[in-house]
Amino acid sequence: MSAPLLDVQNLRVTFPTLQGPVEVVRGISFQVGRERVGIVGESGSGKSMTGRSILRLIRSPGTVTADRLRLGDTDILTASDRDMRAIRGRRISMVMQDPKFSLNPVMTIGAQIGEALTVHQKLPRQAVRRRVHEMLEAVRIRDPERVFGLYPHEVSGGMGQRVMIAMMLIPEPDLLIADEPTSALDVSVRAQVLQIIDDLVTRKGMGLIFISHDLNLVSRFCDRILVMYAGEIVEQCRASELGKATHPYTRGLLASVPRLNETRAELPVLDRSAWSVA
């Protein structure tokens, strides 16, 4: 069996509070290969903090510890800031939740995507422009020449998210972390964006961590699923076997999803008393 792209063992993220330190990620362990791994759970379960800690984006006073946090042969925990700048984007990219807050409002779309490439590769200006156009076409933007010169406020939410995907994928990373990449999009645009991510990840042989609270979406899109609650992974399973999940929390989440042909008088409410994390 080949070595995993990402190896995480006993990862913990802690923040100080007036009542004492609080662990928002509580000793989780998992591996990611060249596959699509979904992380699901309620808001506040630690999904996004897990993704950010992999890129060492948790800043003081927050602390990140782990028995092992490796990307291939690289120890992320001991890597220098300079090494991490080389890793971010080039080896691991992260698509944030809302492009309105992730894109620079005073730089054009083309300049921002091009910068994501030139930070890691020294290329002639025309070569960069050509690569940016190719990437805009890859994320199915119809008029890349026009969009190249636009500013973020001049594009729609769906196009902004495509721009973010183009920016994160143009350095051709080994691992993509997508944090709720479709939560701000309508259903039709969401399907298109997911298809774009799937096509690019499959074609380039990348690993994908897909963070979401949508169980049905992740079960259709991913290969494996990690279910998080209160900073812990409470269940892991193949995406195709999510319906056979046994943990009460996962069963509760599945039962709480509305159905198109709903016949229940009311949706079930999660009862955490029997399995709540201390």
C-alpha cells in the first residue's frame, strides 16, 4: 500500500478562555490518499479548524499539537515559516467558504490568479497570462479575457467561487481542502462547481478534503466520510455505506435531514444525553 499524502495523528487545537483552555479539536487521527474524503458535522464541530490547522493557519493564542502531522515526507509541525509559505498553495491549497471575503477587492481576477502561480514559479508574463486563461476555461468561465480584467465585486457569487477554485488549483497542489465551497451558491451553480472540482481532482490525481454539513451531498461526492462532533471523529465509513452508520450521532443527523416525500409529523431532534462528549 502506498504512503498517504497526509498523515494526521492525535491532532489537537486549543484556545485559551477566561474559564480555562478549550479544545476545539480533540485528538483526531486520519489519513488522506489520492481520494475524496468528506468531513461532516454540525457548525462548531471542529471541521474548519481541522482544515486550517493542517495548513498551520491557527494563530496565537491558539495552539496546535499532534503526535504526527505530515504531508508526504514533510513534518508540518516543525516546518519553518518559509517552508510553510512554499507548502501553502504549491502542495496544499484551501478553498475558503465565501469568495467575497477571500478575494482581494483591489486586485483584478487575473492578477490574483496569476499571483498564486508566480509565488511558486518564475514564469514570463505571457506564460502566466496564458496559464490563467487556461485555468479560467477549466473552471468553465465562458469569457476568460473579460473576466481576467474584472474586480471581485464585478462577478457573481458562483463566478467568484470558480475564481477561487482556479486560484487554488493553478499551482497544481497535491492536496485540496475545500471548506464549504458551495454553501453560498444556489442548487444549479452548486452542481456545476462540484463537477468542476471533481473533474480537476480526478484528472490531476489529487487528494481532496471536502468539509461540509450536508450529509447527502458528501455521500454522493466523496469516497470516504469522517463524522465530527465536539472536536472528535465519532465515526468513519465509506461514503456508499453512510446509510449503514451505527453511531447515534450519525444516525441522528441522518434522521434530521428533511425528505422530499416527508410523512413524519415532525423532524427528530438530536438527543445528545447518552453520547455527548465531556
